[in-house]
Amino acid sequence: MLTIGLDLDGVICDMVGSFLPEAKRLFGHDISQNDLSDFNIWEVTPITLEQSKQIFENDIFLSKLRQVRDASKHILTLANNAIIHIITARWEDRKPATTKWLHDNGIIYDKLSFVPSSQKAEFAKQNGINMFVEDKYSTALGLAEVCPLVCLMDYPWNQGQLPKNVYRFSGWSHLISHPLVNAVLLITKEMQKKSPLDMLDIFK
Ligand SMILES: [Mg+2]
């Protein structure tokens, strides 16, 4: 069966949308999402790494995060056609807070794995991920070498040229209505008898 890998923060969970108001509340930093030209917030804004960790490691903060617009609704559509494997670079000690958040937000999924960004591509290869939805630019480039289709959620921090099997989407509504994604879902049954990499033929 088709297996879809989903990143969590920036794809399902609107981490930055809640992180920036929290950084303002706690430390007085007034930063907009458009200021985030790099994924490492502490490298491109006055927010320090220590301050970032202080926010990220707070389970109460994690429990209150909003989901990316319409994520649960459209992930349900994917789940009706594929195995959903959430692969996040959060530290595994965030697992209880993370599973609770997924449950509370009605996110349907089959598997949840905690994998550092630098190891996501190898993990995706080993787990036969056919399609991956990600928001980190460098991770998407690595995934493109092992996954037939990579969907990049568009943000200021992931701008740059993309390989031909990486597509940029403005959000879940855009992704779910795209002919390419629909084609991938429609061919699920045919793909059940083939290896994941056979799907590469579809994009030639
Ligand atoms: Mg992410």
C-alpha cells in the first residue's frame, strides 16, 4: 500500500504561528513569520537557541499549538488511501505531549517516529515512503533522492531551487486538490503489487 510520510511541525502543527507570540510574551521579541529566512530561528532573529529550547521543551506550550489550516481534514483523506507515517525531528522525550496533541487535534495516522532531520531520508528509504510532506528545505532535498514525490509546504524559511520531484504547495487545500497528488492516490491499488521505487516511472 502507498505510504505517505508527514513531517509534524510546519506541516501538521503550526509551530511557528504559536512560537512567535510566545517568544514575544516571554522575551519581548517582536518577530514576524516573514523574518524567518532560515529554519534555525536563532540564527536569523534575536531569539537565542536557549530561549528557543525553553519554549520548545514546555509541554503546556506544545499542548496549545494550533494545527496547520485544515490539516486534520485533509490528512483523513490521505489516510483513506494510504498508510500515514508521521516522522518528526522532535526529541523522543516529547512523545507523550506529541501523541496527546495528535489525539486532541483529530489527526489520523498509523505510525509515529522520532528521527533527526539529518537521518530522515535514510529512514524514509528504509520504510518505503512513497510520498513525503516536509517544510525544511535541506530535508526535502535529501528526501527527493529516495522518495518519488516530495511535497514542500511553502514558507519564508524554505525558499530555493527544487529538484523535479519536489513540488511546492501553499497549504493543505492546495496539496490535496493538486492533480499530481490525486493521481498518486488513484494509483494506490496498482502500486500494491510493485516496489515503492517503481513509482518513479509515474513522474518520468
Ligand atoms: Mg517541520
